Amino acid sequence: MVEFIIANMAPLMFGSLVLFLLFGYPVAFALAANGIVFGLIGMEVGLLTPAIFQALPERIFGIMANDTLLAIPFFTFMGLILERSGMAEDLLDTIGQLFGPMRGGLAYAVIFVGALLAATTGVVAASVISMGLISLPIMLRYGYDKRLAAGVIAASGTLAQIIPPSLVLIIMADQLGKSVGDMYEGAMVPGLILTSLYVGYVVLLSIVKPSHCPALPPEARTLRGAKLALRVLTTLVPPLVLIFLVLGTIFLGIATPTEGGAMGAAGAMILALGRKRITLKLLKQAMETTGKLSSFVVFILVGSTVFGLIFRAVNGDLWVEHLLLGLPGGQMGFLIVVNIMVFVLAFFLDFFELSFIIVPLLAPVADKLGIDLVWFGVLLAVNMQTSFMHPPFGFALFYLRSVAPASVKTTDIYWGAIPFVCIQIIMVAIIIIFPGVVSYGDDAQRAQAQMEKDGTAPPPIDLDSMMKQSDGGSDAENKEKDDNNAANLMKNLQGDGK
């Protein structure tokens, strides 16, 4: 029995974690408990020594000292302040009036505002709840199909998962050991493509089933002409300025993501003050919610650190590598299996849990297969986005259910989400087939670094040697040739003068 435990410690540990999660235990405590229990078992059977637990305090203090994770409370606080300042309400009203004359105009407005909120808040719950409260009753009032209205609101809210400043991209960068700025830059184009695919679906539906997404009647369009242009300008400029303040400074290298988050939080406070929407009560609520979410993330990270330390000590990482490196098809086989696995696990785990449990196990294998880790992180982030939309456990569906009127059944929300889950799967396939859509940093420098890693980079250029070769000799020989040439030139000139 002891020999069996020693030989199979890693699979037993992983299976035990899955069992704990299926029973519904909190993820942070399930991770930490599994790590500690199997650490003690490993010591009992002679596989581990007590010194393994001495590394835990240093690991946990390392989490507390991680400056990158400071961006999480900053962006969370920014999103909560903006959501409570009425910015979402103003945007939805204005953009709805702008697109109202078009068939499907309200759906386009929801998608557009969802993308804008994603680029300013980065919080899925805030986006879904805001648009569910404001847009869903209006869409139902003017004859929109219940399933389409619910699906487009839930899906547009989840854009905050992939469009920077996404919280999951911060965590993904931390787990992969990559720059948050690179993750943000790499995710920008896929986020915009996904937004366009949502719009394309509504366009197709407006052609095939026009009764599902009618245009606003004339009496509902209260803003027209110059008044509407002025309203669009005054409503759109503040969030666009905030987006540049946060993302522009990060992409230009002026600020780190943590500094960008701090500026975003300050900018959100200024916007809320300008609208006279901020109160002491609102500020207290935002700070309490930010503290809860940040603590939730840190607790899961501490638990995953305990689990990861013991799992690696019993060669769990080598066990996972052996399983995944042995898959047929090389890189493509690995990517297909991993994405199917993440998609299935997303039915039961949210993106925080997937990031802390699965990504640290997959990253070393992806690196050994020569897969760019920033590209891999963006790919997984798009896949994990489906965790918000999976019936029956998708959080975006729960958020929408909590604010939807009684006339919208839970089954309507679930059926409305399915087409958008399919679109997200299509986006995963697009990133795999066309990897160039994830672009970040300097392509030349990245290619050179990859060649150096693969051992195929050309040798460094020695300019001194090239100069010597072009001159055909050493410095002394070249100086002698120059002197002789100068003397011959003077003789010729003197000869011409005679």
C-alpha cells in the first residue's frame, strides 16, 4: 500500500482535489487542505521531509509583495465607481437613441456599450447587472425576442473578461510569468474581433428573423439632429479619455498596469464627482466590495500556492508534462486537448479557479512545446470566457437572472446564451488558425528571442572584424597603405604642376 501511494501520489492528489471541488467545498480551502494533507502523508511515507513546509511562509509573503496584483483592487474599484456613477445608464440611453432607427439597433447599442464598459471597468458583474437593469426592460417593451435580449446582454457583459483592463489577464500574466502590458496588448485585437462577431450575429438575425429585433418606433426616439450629436459627444468623450488614461499609458510604456489602475481609479472618482453622483455611502459600498473581491482572489492564490508547492514536490508537474507531451499531434494536439479540457472544466469552475489551478500546470508544457506564452494566455482567456455563459452555472446568467423581470424565464436566459457560447468557441478556433491576431510588443525582438531560445539565432555581428575584412588587413597594415596612397597622390600632383 505504501509503495502504491508513493508511486501515485500526484494523481491521487489531483483526484482528491477534483473530488473536493465536486462536493462544493470552497476552492481556496480545498486547495490548501489538499496540499497540507498530502504533504503530511508524503512525510509519513518518507517521500517528503518537514523542510518542505518551511518554504510556505516565504511563498505567501511573496504573494503579498507582488506589485502586479495591486492592479486588481484598483481596476475593481474603478469599475464599481463607474457603474454606480450612472455612466452605463447614460451610454445605453444615448447609443440606443443613435442606433434606434436601425433594425436590431438596441442590440447593437448593448454590444457597443458592453465593449466600452469592458474597456473602462474590467468587471463582468458590473457590466451585466447595469445593462440588465437598464436595457432588458426597454428591449422587451419594444418587441425584442426574450432569448436574444438576454443572450446579447449576458454576452456583451462578458467582454470585460477579454478586453483590457481585464482582471483575468492580470492573473494570467502573473501565473505565466509574463508582462501584464503584453497580455493587454495581445488581447486587444481578439477582443475587438469577438465584439464584431457578436454584431455579425445580430445583423444575420435581423435579416433572417426581423421580428426578433425591431427598430425603435419614432415616438421612442426623443433625441434628433444636433441635439443627438451633442449628446453623443458629451457622453462618449469622458469614457474614451479614461480608456486612454488607463490603456494608452500602459501601451505607450508611460505607466505600469498597477499605475494605470491607480490613475483609472482616480479618473473614475473625478467622473463621478463631475456628475455629482458620488456619496459617502456609495464610496463605502465600492470599497467594501473591492476588499471582498481582492481578498477572494488572494485567498485562492494562497491556497493554490500551498497545493502547487506540495504537488511539485511529489513530481506532479512531471506527471502532467508526461501526460500532455505524449499526446499525438504535437502542438496542435496539445492545444485541442487543452481547450476541450478547459471548456469542460468551465462548466464547474470560474475563471479565477481555472487560472490558479490549471494554468500553472499547462504553462511549462506549452513552453516546452515552443508555444508563445502570451499567445497561449490570451487563447485560454477567450476559452475561459465561456465559464460565464455556460448553462447552468454561468455567473453572467446568474447576474442577469437576479435583475431580469419575471416575464423572462431562466430557460430563456439559458437558450439565449448558447449562440454566443458557440461564437466564443469560434473565436478560440480563429486564434488557433490565425495566431497573428494576438500581436504584442516588437515582432522583431520577439522573433530574435524565440530563435535564441530554439538555438537557431545567427551569431552576433562583429563590426570590427567586418571592417578589417573589408579593408583586407590589420589596423597597422591599413595605416601603411593609407600613407603610401597619400604619398603617391602628392607625387602625381607635383608632376602635374611641373
